[in-house]
Amino acid sequence: MDFQINNTYFELGNEAFDNGDFEEAIKNYLASIKSENIKDAALRNLSEAYYEIQDYTKSLKASDQLLLNQESSYIAEALFCKGNCYQALKEYKKAEEIFSIIIEILPFESSAYYNRSNAREKLGNAKGASEDRARVDLIEKDSRDKETFSPPKPHEIEDYSLDKFSADKSALLAEIASNPTSYSLHYELGNAFVKIRELDKAISCFNKAIDYYPAEFYKDANQNLIAAYYDTANYQKAIELADEYNRYYPDNEIIKEMKGWALSELAKASKE
């Protein structure tokens, strides 16, 4: 009976999390932790929920509690959450150390290399950051045929208030002031502008990120830039950038789809 009750709390927590009600999710995950059968999963989700409300101290605590069980199947996920917390707290050295541990466990996990490259860039380790990005490109090249697209959950856009944007913008601009050529900071600022539909400003940020990117092609920034040009009805520019993107990543279905939409819109306009 106790297991059924705790499992119900866990499921309610998942439902609340998916709906973006992180405070409610936290209440239910805390109630479900009592069950040993789902304790690790509850702690993992609890850590992520605390991260979403920017309570990084409690998120780290939940991850550390989970990591006490070295037999847990959620070790890597707990470490990822810790690394992300340290990134958010601007404790980049700790973030680098955590993502290095993840890479030892999962040597072909591209997101671990990508996150570590961002931490290393903030630490001024340009060589290490470049090596990590090269590793990301190699891993993703091998797995490109498995690429899928997951659209954002509604709460990820709808719950992004102007107050939250202002806080993010202020924090990012402060970091950019001290590190003006950081490609990752301009990319993050562009994503913040996208969420409040300030697309012209987002385009400017993505272009700066691409200009400052030290390797040959900044995949993520180019993809978001194409989407931003499409959303501003600059279909010709979206098509041009999609063609450039396809020179590097010819099998990306998302880019092919966006180019198709842009061509369709231009065809409609020519008939009017």
C-alpha cells in the first residue's frame, strides 16, 4: 500500500513537471522519496525540478543524495544536473570537473563534451574548448542518421516571463561585458530573445556567436538563425543559410524541412 501511495506521488510529480508546475512537482517528489523502489528516480527528478526554479543549492543536494548510491542507474543524469548547476552558478571549474567525470563514464556522450567546452571557454582554456567541440562534431557525424527533433514543452516558452527574461538578459550582458567574444554567451542571449519573440535582436546575437566561434561551423547557432529568419519572413535568407548548413550537415531533416517551408512561402508570394 505504501509503495502504491508513493508511486502515485511520483506520477503526480511527473505530471506537474511536464506541465511546468515545478513547485507542485517538488512537493510530490519529496513525498515519493520514502519508497526505496523509486527513491533514485524521485531524487533525479527532484534535482531537475529544483534546477528549473533556479534553486541550485537544493538541486545539488538532491543530486549528491542520489550519488550516494553508486549502484544507481541514474548516476550520469545526477552528474549532468550537478554540472548544469555549477554552470548556472558560474562555478566553471567545478562544472568542467563534473563533465569530465561524465565523459569518463560515457565517452561518446556529445552533450558532455559540449557542456565542458562551454565551461572551458569561460575559464579561458581555448585549446581544451576547441578539442571538445571537435569531439562533438565527430560523435554527431557518426550518429547523424539517428537525429530526431524534440519540440519544446509549452511551459518552456509560455512561462518565460519578461521578469525572467530581464534577469537572464542582465546576467548574460554582465558576462558578455567581461568576455565580449564569447560565442556561447551571445548564443544564450539569442535564445533568450527568441523566447520573447525579439527575433531581430536574436538574429544579431546568433550572428555574433557565429562570428566568434573559433571552429569552422557553429551548428546550433546556424540552425537557430535559420529558424529566426524564417519566422521574420526573410525566406530567401533562410534558404541561403540552409544551403550553407547542408554543406556541413547534409542529412539534417530539420534544416531540410525549414528550407522546404521557406521555398513554399516564396512560391505562394510569387503567385500573389
